Amino acid sequence: MSSMIAVTTTELDERQPLLHNPLSLSNEEVEISNTPSTSSSNASPPPTQRLLSLDVFRGLTVALMILVDDAGGAFPCINHSPWFGVTLADFVMPFFLFVVGVSISLALKKVSSKPLATKKVILRTIKLFLLGLVLQGGYFHGRHDLTYGIDVGKIRLMGVLQRISIGYLFAAMSEIWLVDSITVDSPMTFVKKYYIQWMIAFLFCTFYICLLYGLYVPDWEFEVPSTNLFGYEFGTKIVNCGVKGSLEPPCNAVGLIDRFFLGEHHLYQHPVYRRTKQCSVNSPDYGPLPPSSPGWCLAPFDPEGILSSLMAAITCFLGLQFGHILVHFKGHMQRLCLWSVYSFIILFTGYVFELLGIPFCKPLYTLSYMCITAGASGLALTIIFYIVDVKHFRKPTMILQWMGMNALIIYALAACDLFPAAIQGFYLGSPENNMVDGTESLFQVMLHSKKWGTLVFVIVEILFWGLVAGFLHSKGIYARL
């Protein structure tokens, strides 16, 4: 098992960035030929080719994000699970984190200067975090709201890009500082090279479990905003807890830590548990509160909080290990077999944890949820790698590849609603008469169905952004941080 993969973006100098943005262009090049290696110094280097499967995987993830965000209201079954359980939307974040880990393992295959690499990683982490703060902090009000601006005392501090930046920081630092410099030439040296990373990941998991089940959650209070969705009386409400180890919405340690360190005004104000049966008559969709609803239904909760982001970083660590297999194993069958075996093991582990009483819960990023989504990420990468980089069936995935190459632009313009909100700014007579809403209404009328018309509209939206990404690719335009 010699190291048979050439990664051309790993040389750390001032002329090129350390690592592409996790949502941006992937520059990895790896050997995908099965030509036997030779130890002769005069032998020509093995051919290398861009790892297109990572671009396709990243593009698929962005497309899924648009689908579940814009069609989830019409099809609650694909929207985020109200609390416990896993739906299609709950795989989007782990997919992002997993592909970040794979990319890091390729980009940091060789590090010539650890301090320089560390500096670049920290700088990129800060830029990614700040971009997430701007896009998801509340400054842009999004579709159906032609306003902008945010009270800095109520800005949301965490979000999707913030969580990705945290996972990227931990994974990249471990790849820089916690990897032995030995040459991998056997299974034992492979384990020895990366065993410290596994130990750190295990410590992260242990720390998370200890806090989640060991922290005492006292009674707490929050203010119901005067602008709440359903016009309920505002004021201070008290949530009665006084428990340890609860995973329910009002009394878990994840929310406790976020309220303590971030403050309730800096949390997400429309959490998914408002779609539970306790909090919505239209469950699993949003709706008015039931007559006997508990007081915590209007309380804030951040699905990308501090403690849950610690467990989310483990998904990046698992992506790292899949990348290490890509780096150190040359044969296609070796990679595919190892990826498949590890993916099924991780999936099985997740189901075992669920049977042992640790439920799937994306807002808490429970251990079982982390395992099942990371295992699914590994299987998805295995299938895409086989189709795109082994069998070279690339035309059917071309749009996803383009989207993956410019995922950051599409995420900002489409998933964060910057482009639809800008288009809605041009209307006829009233704000409802705009091109975006008009196009969606047209599909609904044509199909005589509101939900199916919405689905077709979203599919057209995804194809539109795929073509936009293709145009940008043809012009050599890519967004990087």
C-alpha cells in the first residue's frame, strides 16, 4: 500500500491558496489509473486527473439544499424532521461536512510549513465564518420580504457556513499537526500515521456525550417577541426543566450551552420543533399553536449551535479518513471496497446507537444521527466516484459538476435567497406581482396543483442554477475565499 496519488494542490507557497473554500472549486488531482507502480527513479510519474466526483457530490448537495428549502413547505416529508427522525433534508449538512473532510485530506497531503498552513487555515476559517454571519445572521430578509437590516443585538451568530468553518478548522488542524510523517507501506503504518486523529475524534464524541447527558438543565425563561408569527401574547415565559440527560426540545444541554454563551437573542428564532405535534396543528408543517401547547413552542433554538457543531466536526474527521484511503490506495476496487465496508459499518453503528436509546436528531446532532448520515455520505461518494471517475459517465452529471465547482456562488444567491429577493424587487403594482412568484404560480396553474407546481418550479430553479454555473465555468469564473 504505497502512496500512489499525486495531489497537485498541496504545495504550500504564496502563489496558491492552501485549500479551496469548502463550498467552492475543487482543485484536487488524483491518480485514477490502474497502471502498476514502479520503484525506478527513471519511471515517468503516473497520470493524474481531476477528481470530478467531489465536484459532483458537492453540486448534488447544493441541489438538494435548494430542493428541500424551496419545496419542503409543499412536501413536509422531505423537509427537516421536526425533532426526532431523519428526512432527506437532514442529509444536506452532513454531506457538506463530509466532502470538506475528503477535500482537506487531499489538499493537505503534503505540508511544507506547518505554521504557514495553520495561518492560512485560520484566516480561511474566519472569512468563512464571517460570510456565514452576513448571509444567515438576519441582515438579508430573503424571499417575500423586500427589506434588509438587522439589530446587531439580535443577529444570529451561528449558521450553515459557521458550522462548516468550525468543522474545517478542527479537521484541517488535525491534518496539519496530528499526522505522523511516516511513509504508508502497510496496514500497520496506515493506522500508525492517523491513529491520533481517531483518538481526538473519540475524545470529541466522549466530551459531547458527557455534556449532553451529564449537564443539569435548570428552569429558564425567554421573551416571546411581539412580532411572533401567530400573534400570541408576548412577554416572559418560564420553561420548567430541572432535569439531566433530556433530549427533548425544551430541556437539552445543547440549548443550555447556546443560551449561556450566545444568548437567546442570537439564536435561530424559528426552530424546527415548531412543526412538532405539540407546537403545530399542521404538523409536520408549521401552523398555529394547538390549544394545549407548551410554553416553550415559541422559544428560540439554534440547529447549528456550539455543542452540536462539536459533534458535526466528527463528520469532517470521517471524511478525512475516506480521503486518506483515496490518497494511499491506488486500485479502484481497493478504494471502492474499503469505502463500502466502512460506510456500512458506520451506518450499522448508527442504527445500533438508535436501538440503544440514542435517537436520530439533527438539531442535537446526536451520535446515532452523525453515524447514519456520515455512513450515507460515504456510500454516496462511493457510488458517485464509481460512476464519474471510474466508469467516466460524466455527461449525465455535468450540471451537478458545474454546480459543485461554483457551490459558494449558488449557495449565496439561491440557497440564501439573495437572487430571488433581488428579482422580487421588480414588481408590477404590488410586491406579489413579480417574476419569481408569477413563474411559480404559472406552474401551479398548469399542473392544477399547488404542491406539484412548486416542485416543478424548484426543479426548473435547480436547472437554471446549473446552467448559470456552467456559464461561469466556461468563463473561468469561480468564487473562492
